[in-house]
Amino acid sequence: MKVRIHRGCQQIGGTCVELQYQDCRIVLDFGLPLDGDAADGALLPALVEGPLAAVLVSHPHLDHYGLLHHLPADTPVAMGAAARRIIEAAAPFTGQPLPPLAGPTLAHRQALQIGPFRVTPYLVDHSAYDAYAFLVEAGGKRLFYSGDFRAHGRKSGLFEAMLSQPPQDIDVLLMEGSSLSRPEGQEGFPTETDLENELASLCREAPGLVMVHASAQNIDRIVSLYRACKRSGRTLVIDLYTAAVLAATGNANIPQSFWPQVALYTPERQRKQIVRLQAFELLQKHSARRIYPEQLKAIAANAVLLFRPMHMQDLDAADCLQDASFVFSQWAGYLQQDGYRAMQDWLAARGIGIRHLHTSGHASTADLRRFAAALNPRQLVPIHSFAPDEYPKQFANVVPRQDGEWWTVAA
């Protein structure tokens, strides 16, 4: 089995790994670099010419699937059923081109045979819903691709189950190391339950509207927010994009637009999107608990708004920001980027401070050490990290590779 990491040996995002055995090729992820433009064909990896047997997408984050739309429409794409639905649900709102999505469906520990490759997906704990690692076997060799994972989310039991019964005889482990470049992630991150507790306390103490800026696709975080609302007697207010993503999970235990203590509010900019998309049927589907601009002020003191910058004009018009609070529940580094300047200026002009409550979607260094020790690979290859030089300091059997380099899995 031959391997070529097209992108990822020295960076986070844009991950793409090509595997070849005999005359058959598969690709693990086909991601968009974090600072890349999805329309930029120059970002495409230089794959071997000819059709791919399949692209396997580990999870529905753009840095792992965001260049798929450049592939031929008949390219088989394997991913989780919920991940497929989430990508389809999000595309109209985000403007991301809808990629080819037809192909095998991944399921936890259920092996797929793709030509000479036997691929076993392992459901993992990550901030993306329906995320997988892959065990790939061909020609008597075994490669394990970690994808993105953590041990402190709402599916942490999956991590512990992996460590208690890890796959055996791993020749190569491609392991992500996002946290290795972040000092705060060395020994551990807050859990989602920790965040839920802090959010519940804030919601009980805050006199006005609580705005929380979090990704609509971070399902664990939405669950934390909803549980904090239940504990504090508040209503979680979501938009149509979030409602569509939550429904796409297909999970009856995930908060939905029609649940008690959930309300749907569509900001003016999103109402224009709905008209442009002719998404009236989708809006009707989620309108059971819809609220309107004139109701925002009345419910503000008993509500948590899943905030997006498109809400700003609506909130001003509704005059509902008296004693309001704001929580930024994403990576703090985003606040240093120009795209968040207008939001920060808007908050400052209204005297609203920013409180940061977040936890990483990636494993801490301590948990990476536990993971690597449990799988005990003959070779550990860095991927999805800005700090590949840190790997030999933390793990055994590290063999660094270079982007674009072909190499053979050896015993």
C-alpha cells in the first residue's frame, strides 16, 4: 500500500491523503485550506490521473470536504448518513457549492470493501457531528487515520471505548495534532458539561438577553446551550439555518425547532435568503414555534439567542439589548481576524462586553498521548498540525513525511 499526503503534514486544514494499492486508489478527505477559496482550482491536490474508487470524508467540516465539488460528478463519496444530510442542509445558507455526495454510507465499525481496500469506520468524539476515523487495510498492511477527534465532548465514551479495545497491529497511524501548537491544550480542555454549567450560571444571573455566538454545526454546543436554557428557565432562539442543520442530524435526542423552550426567529437578511432560495416549505416546516421582530423585546430577559452577525440590525430595531450579555463560543483566534471586526465594533458601541466560553474540538496533548500509546503503531506520521516538530517530543515511533511525497507502508 502506497500513501501520499497531499496536504496536512505541516498545517491544519485542507487535509487530503491518497492511498494506492495495485491499480486502485482511494482518497481520505478532500479538504479546503482554512484560508482558501473554494472556487480556486489551484488548491486541488495533484492526484494520479484516472478515476478514484472512492473519496472517504471523515466529517462535515469544510477543511475536510470543501474541495469535493471540483471532482467529477460520478466520483463515489463515502461519509456518514447524517454528515451527508448536514452538508445538503447547510449549502443553501452558506453558499458553499454542493459537492457530489452519492456513495457508500459509513457506519460505526461496519467494514466496507472498496476494491482491494477494506475500510472500517470508527465513530469519534469531535465538534463536527457524525465524525469518523478510518482503519484501512490492503496487501496485508494496516493504516489508521485518526481524522479529527477529542476526548472531552458529549461522545467521550467513544474515545474511552477505542482505548479499551483499540485496533491491533497498526503499521501506520496518521494522527492529528491540532492542540500541539496551543499551550492551553497541553493537559486538558474544559468538557462540554463544564461549558453547560458555566452557561447555566450566566443565564440565571444575566438580567437581559444572552447572545451566544457559536457554530450552528457544533451540535454538542447547541445541546449544551439548550440544557443551560432548561436549567435557567430561558428559551433558546435559533434561526432557520440552525433549525435545518439540527433536523438533518436525524437524532431524536438533539434539540429541534418544535421543542419546548426553543423558538425560531428569522432575521431580515435570512428572510431575503428564504425568498431567493424559494425555501418557503422549509420555513413552514420549522414555524411551529416561530417568533417575530415585535416579540424580541418582550422575551429578551428570558431568552438565549444563538447569535449570528446578521442579527445585529434586527436587534437594534427591536430595542431589546438593555442589559444584554454576549458570549463568544468559538476559537478565540477568530476575534483577531478582520471578519469579526464589525461585530466587535457593534458590541463596543452598545457597551456589551465579550465573554469567551469555549472548548476545543480536538484532543489535548495528554489525550493524544493516551491514544497513540493504545494504538501502539509501528510508525506514527504527523498530520493536521502546525507543530509536526512536537511529535517526537510526545510520542514514540514518529516518522515525519512531506506533503506530496509517495511512500510505502512497510512492516
